[in-house]
Amino acid sequence: MTVPPIPTFYIDADACPVKDEVYRVAARYRAPVKVVSNSYMMVPSDPLIERVVVDAGADVADDWIAERAGPGDIVITADIPLADRCIKAGAQAIGPRGDPFTADSIGSALAGRMVAEHMRSMGEITGGPKPFQPGDRSRFLQALDAAVQKARRPAVRPPPPRPRSPPSA
């Protein structure tokens, strides 16, 4: 009997409101966690939780995560371009409100982000994200548990091609 793989959790930690929830789920599965930020932050004293402080600068933490996350890993981020990069590398990505980013949904999320950026550049006030609600935590925990279950399933491989029979004469 093979043991299902354990995903690594990557947290885009600057301004992430669900770090404690990730720590709890990771402890339940004994999964490693990489908490990536541009500045020092407190993390629980646990050998499975690693604090990664990267240099200051735009996208430095995102680059660190995107260079390491791959198949079977789970990335927690509100950053849509980072989610896109991680999905392309084979990882799963979940927003802190429990919205999973998928290959099917990431294109429209990127387009919406570009529209909002354009509106802001034109002087429009877009209002920013809604305040974080208690229900968001619950949705996040459900999405994270579903992502872990998906990561632990064996990869579905297509069946081998059937041999072709020679043409009949």
C-alpha cells in the first residue's frame, strides 16, 4: 500500500489573514509550510513550519514561491499573477477567502485585475476588496481541505494505447 503524498503549503504571507488556519490544517496532515514574506514575522515553533524572509522589492516573494511550487503543492495567495504562475507549474492556488484559482478561472481573474488596474490609472476609485468576513475563514478551510484531498489522490494517467490490429486482407 502506497502512502498518499503530502503537499507543501506555500503562504504568500504579507497581509494573509488565514495563516493560523493553514498552520492547523498542515499540523493535521503533518505537511510542511513555507511562510514567505518581505519582512520578519512570527510563526509557530514547529519543525514543519519554515519562515522565509526574502529581500524587499516588488514580486520578490512571488518569485521565490513560483520558482519552488510545483505538482502536488498548494499556494495560498490573493495575488492573481502569482496564482497563474503556480497553476502553470502544476500547483494548486487558493485565495484567502476560499476561492480556488483553476486553469479555467485564472484567465477571467487576470482580465478583471487588468480592468481594475486600468480604471485606477484613469483616476477611478475602485473601492478595493471587501472586508474579510468570518464566513470567508470557513470557506477557506473547506477549500484548503479539498485541495489537500486532491493533492493526495494518485495522478490519473491515461490508459496505454491499444495495439492496432493489422488491416484484414
